[in-house]
Amino acid sequence: MELAAEFSRAMTPDPLLPPELLPHPWPGQGARRLSQECWTALRALPEAQDTPTPLPRLFHLYSDAITAPDER
């Protein structure tokens, strides 16, 4: 839950413009990268009883924002 809250806080001022229109350096790029790393770590959690561990429903809200375009 803390990850989702911090991601929301970091993304609030992000206008989601293409990289060429953002000022440099833009902290939103780093926030997305760190969130992607956390997302990957969450998805790599060990499986229990041969059943994949589902991600908390809260993270479905952010899946498109932090999933790399080639993974969609």
C-alpha cells in the first residue's frame, strides 16, 4: 500500500508528456523506473502451494503506468 501511495504522490505533478517536452531532469522518469523495479520485485514473490501470488488489487490501478510498452 505504501508503494502505491508514494507512486500516486510522485505522479500527481507529472503531466505525462512525451520525454522531449518535459524539462530536464524530470523526476517522474526516475519515479517510474523505481516503481517498475518494485513492481517486478512484487511479481517475483515466491509462489505458495503451486499457486501464483496475486498482486494486491490496489496495484492494478497503476499497471499501465509502470509496465514497459513492450510488455503490454
